[in-house]
Amino acid sequence: MKRRDFIKTAALSSIAAGAFSAPAIAEEKETIEWKMVTTWPKNFPILGTSANKLAEVIEEMSGGRIKIKVYGGGELVPAMEVFDAVSRGTAQMGHGSAYYWKGKVEEAQFFSTVPFGLNAQEMNAWLYHGGGMELWTVTYEPFGVVPAAAGNTMVQMAGWFNKEINSVEDLKGLKMRIPGLGGEVLRRAGGTPVNLPGAELFTSLKSGAIDATEWVGPYNDLAFGFYKAAKYYYYPGWHEPGTTLEAIINKEALESLPKDLQSIVMYACKVVNQDMSTEFTAKNNAALDTLINKHNVDVRRLPDDVLEKLKALSEEVVLELAGKNPAAKRIYESYAKFRKQVIAWDDISEREYLNIR
Ligand code: CA
């Protein structure tokens, strides 16, 4: 063998040796293992499965450097303790919605949804490009928690009723499962809001223990079989016009990651945020068709005067929330200003287009 060939061969074999030893080095590299606690029953359609998807996207984008185990509500911690678990670092991530933490931070409700508030597209615009995300980040900072928008239900349905709603009078004495600010609005309209977990709704509706219930929209509602327990399916979901779901991340855990992985975690939330909206849109279309054409569901619009009344009471309730503390006031002012401007623009763009097509 000529000397030059020998050197070439030796060089090639050392490259080959290097190539072979590379995976061994990669294996030694630490895999970061995280836990994600959620407020949803494990694998709950769209809400729970989107949390699973978030974990998968992070693992895939990071080339397996981060692995996240997802827990359903009650598996590692109770659903309503997800925020605390992430705050104290029991889990590095959580998935839920900001209005669940109103007992801790009342103003957090602005970051999920408020009655007659922003829809999904407008909410994302406010969060990402209208100052909302900065306010949300500041809101969770004292708890060592970083928020990210990670899903949206889109406009929900007003709900399933066994009483016809023909006037404001019909709201009086109405016993309805409707949580949060919407429930408070119903109470002021003379109704009786009750809060029941999803699993108890069908039986309560069927037995007459409640007159009505809201849940989500056609896809999730069809799965629960509400059409077998209620006569009327009313729209629109004035109380939840585009509920934002959140991913929450323990701040210390996030900041301990290399910069590229921090970026992957945050962008993965953005991917899932958008993806859930599109999944709800696609599946609600199909489910509405099934409800109407297969199960002959009586789909009705709430009368104008009822919606006007609910709107006036909602303004009252949201203003009261804004008056709770200086932080709530700051968030409300940003939200309300954005809402006013986006309505002016949407009136001549989205609304007008939907009306003419
Ligand atoms: Ca709902």
C-alpha cells in the first residue's frame, strides 16, 4: 500500500470510528423527563388529547431530549390543584384553563374567557399582538409559573334546555348548570346557576334535577348524549365565546433548559393552540350535522331580548371583576380597549363577509 493511500484509509476509518461512536455519545446525553398534570379526564376528546399532543410535539421537536408524561385530572394531583402542583414544581407543566384559578387570582378569568368577550381569533390577537400575553405573564409571575395559550374551544353553544326560552321571563327560576361568570349573569337574570362535574350532567338533565346545562359544543355534547335528555339545543354561547386553554410551565424548570429547548416548549404551545381550534371547527361541523340530521335535534337561537338582557348583565359582572384590584383593572383596560377596536374592524370584515356569503 502506498503511503498516501494508507493515510487516506486510516483517515477514513477514523471517521468511520467516529461515526460509530457518535450514537454512544448521544445516548449519554441527558434526557430531560417532565410531568404534565391536566385538569381533564385522561384522553378526554380534544381537551385531553391536545395535552397529549403537546407532549408529543415537544418530544418530537426536541429530538427526544425532553420526554413528558401526561397525567389526567386526579391521577397525580386533583384537577383543581394543577396550578399549585406546577407552582411548587411537583410537575413541570400543566394544562387547563385560567378561570379555574379564580379563587387564587380572580383576574386570571380574563385569560380564559368572559361573557360577550373576545372570540378565539380575537383572543389570540390580543394575547400575541395586543399586550395580553405580557399581562398574563405578570399575573402568574408571583407563583413561579409561566403561561402559554394552548388551545381554544371556539364559540361554545348556549346549552341543552328542557324549558323553552322565549323571553327574559323564562330565565326566572331556570336551574342551569353554568359555571363561572356566566353563572353569575344567569343568577342576576333570576335563574339558579349550579355547578356540576361533566360526568353528572346527563343524569341530572334526564331526571329533571336541572332544567338546562351548558357544556362545550356539538362534538363534545354529542359524545355525552345530551340529545337523549333535553328537548332544545340553544345557541350562541354568549357565556364562553372562545375559551382559551392554557399550558403552564414551572418557571425554574423552564429556565433550566438550554435556550433552544425553551423555545421548542413555547412554540409547541403555539402549535397546539392553533391546532385545537381547527380540530374543534372540523369536528363541530360534522357533529352538528349528525345532531340535526340523525337525531333530529331542535336547534334554536336565543331570542334577541334575552341576549340583550344577558349582555347588559355581563357588562355589569365583568366591570365588577375589573374593580376587584389594580391588576384586574389594568388587564380589563387593555382587554376592553382591544375589544372595542376589534369589534369595529370585525364588523366590516368578518361579520360582513359571513353575512354576505
Ligand atoms: Ca362550557
